[in-house]
Amino acid sequence: MNGWGCATSFMNTPRILQAGLPKCGLHFVLFLAAISSFPPSSVLADEATDIRASSAGSQIRFFGRTLPVGGAVAFDWSGSGFEFDLECEGKVSASITGAPGWQKVGFIQVTVDGVAGERVSVAAGTHDYILADALPKGRHRIKVTKLNEAQYSKMALESLALTGHLLAAPAPPAFKMEFIGDSITCAEGALGRMPAVPQGESQDAARSYAALTAHSLGAEAQIIAASSWGLFRGRIPPEEKSVIPAIYELASKFRNPSAAWDFSRYQPDLVVVNLGTNDFSARKKSPFTDEDYQAAVERFHALLRARYPAAQILWVTGMMMPDADAPTLAAVDKIRATDAKTHYAQLPRNNGGGNGHPDLAGHQKAAEVLTAKIRELNLTAPSP
């Protein structure tokens, strides 16, 4: 039985529909952009309906930083995606456009009525994917989460197809978090080491320390993270340019390097910043002093505070290497003199995954330590 009081059957691995959409039964193709133009009752019609417009519908809840792309909605960042409630039976599918980056395919996880399925590969181009199959008639909830980072692949939801109708969008959690980081926060290498697990298949944002911490706290998690990017120096030449502060105010830098993010769309109660690993990895090639790094911490913190006046900001380090620990703590101590909503935590080191990254056990342990620290500091209350 599922959370809606009915049994659930769905495909563990949604497959691409090569022959088009089903033509029998009460069939709806609900194009995202249009649903907001109609009241909920308007999608209860007794005939097939095709709807398309330019903005996302209010009956689909997107999470993470998303970006309208024509009639579709892009969800490129790790851990971003969408969810919806519906009255339906049978099959539910989604038309998703994938675009390759460093890797040829991306990955999603589909959760039906609270039961997570296996990871699903999303190919380049626009294809229809079965999200659930043989659902019994009744109310259901479907959630789709992107598992790998924007540099690896990009995705956009074009439309949904179902036999039934959408309900009001699920309510978001009251407590909102944002995680800012690098490959650690993308869960790079968490699923194993090469050659057993290819690097492009080693990320799983749903089992990252960020997702696990948010789940433990009953929170929403928005993730802004990119492999090899730093705070003051990154590992992608030119090193001074591959830094998160330079792209932080963009909606989806790896899709559109000029589209600004509207910060009014998401105001987190708690921001967790986990940067520094790539800075100190790049230090030999692109030298800097601890004071340079501390100043970068202060500048980025000032940007975060300007964007999130009421948020608690928690800086964390230590999951791969200790080099950033002392400089970050020194900067946080200085900031705390004028900003009491500033905190620091050291997380446990684990290099058991691919390329020395934390493995799944490392992410689990880090989430436990981080969750305990957040509760100890009493940072779980929504901002006023």
C-alpha cells in the first residue's frame, strides 16, 4: 500500500516510448506551460486535450533552480526536478529533452507514491519516458529528481501524458535549505570507483549528504554545485574564473550563461556552503595565500547575505581534505563578529569513492554529523 491508500505498480526503469503515445482511453497530453491558464476543473474534460503555452503550470511543482525554455522547463542542477499529484490509472509518461555535456546521458530517479525506483538514463534529444505503469485507479504522487550535475547533462520537461487528470501541486516543505558546493555536493564518485563504475555514472544526488540531511530535517534542498569549481580558485583553466561566486546569480550557467536567477523564487532558511577542496587542490598551479582565501569567503558571504537577509549560513569543510578547514574557520570567526547568523562545522573525511571522493557511507556519515550540528545550533526554524 502507498501513502495514498492504494497499491502501486510502476516501472523500476522507465523506458523510452519509441512508438509514440498511447491512443486508447481518456488521454491527456498536459504541456507544462499551459496548465496555469486553466482552473483545475478545466483538465477534467472527457476528451483528449493538448495544451501548450510559455510558462509552467501551477499543477506541477518544480524544485531546484529551473528555467523556462520555450514551452518546456529546464531542470539542470543536481537534485532538481518536478513532482505532481494526479487522479489516474494505467500509464504515466513524460516527454523530456536531454542535452549532453561532459557525458552523453543524464540520470533521473522516479518516485511513485513515496517508493523510489531505480536510476534511469536520459538520452540526448526529446523522448517519452514511462514514469509509472499499471497504476490502479486512484490518487497518486510522482516525483522526478535529476541525479547528476549540470556539467554532465542538461534536461527539460516538455510535457506529461496520462489517463486521468492532475490535481493541485504538492505543497513544498516549510523548511527550505540551499547547498552550495563542488563535486562533493554533486555526489561525484559516491557510487564507486573506476573502472567498476564509470565516472560519468558515479553521481547520485538523491543519496548525497545534502539530500540526506534535508530529508532528515523534513526540508527542501536546492543544490548549486559544480565539479572542479572553487570559491577563489577552481581546477578548470583559467583557475580564477572557474569559481562558484562567478556563476551563482545565474539560473543555469551551463545552459544559458546570461539568464539571471530570480532570488525571490526561493528564499532558504538555511544555506550550507561546502567549498574549498578545489581551491586548495589548485593552489600549487595557481598560488594564493590563506588571507586571499579568507577574503574570498568574506566576499561570497556578503553576497549570500545580500540575497538572503534572514537566512542562517553554515560553512562546512573537511569531507575530502583538511586544507580549507582552518582558513574557513578563521573567516567565519571574523564574519560572526557582525553577523550572528553565521556558523561553521567540520564534516568527517571519507575518500572511499571514485577519485578520492566520499562514498555512500561517507555521505551518510556526513549527513548524520551535519544534521546533528544543525539541530545543536537550533537552525531548523523557518525564517520569519
